Amino acid sequence: MLLALALYDIKMENAAIIRKAARDLMVQNHTLEMFGFKEVHYFQVVRDLIEEYRLLFIDWVASFDPWDYAIDRWGLFNPPGVGPFDKDPDDDIPMD
């Protein structure tokens, strides 16, 4: 369902995956350096691009609408003030 892609919890989950991938890339750079990779001048290019992307990422995450959410029952990606055991306000909407 396309609407689900716009939900706060899904966006936050995707943002966490992207952040982890960027951090993993930085760790891999350090690992290559430790193992004597010869083309170390490329490391700074990658670091600079990740930093440029990080700044865009901050703006992207800030644009998420915290009121467009489904309760994350695992408790990881709820907007501030919403808990995993809260009553879902959509439960009061009649389905007929």
C-alpha cells in the first residue's frame, strides 16, 4: 500500500538503515587503511561525500510528519510522546 510509505515509523526505520549503511562505509574505509590499501586518497573523497549527504539527511529527517504515524508496537520508531502500548486512535474509526 503506497500510503504506508508515508508513515513516520516507516520513514524513521528507513532513515536508521541509511545511517547505519553510511557508518558501515566509514568503518570499512578505516579497515582498508589498516590493511594497507594503497589508494588512501579516495578515503577523503568518500568521507566528504558522506558528510555532504549527512547534512541533507538531517533536513530530510526533520521534514517527517510525526503526526502521520502508525504505532510501532516494538517501540523503536514512534514519534515523541507515543508509546508502544498506547491506544491506537484509528481503532475508534468505524469500518462499515
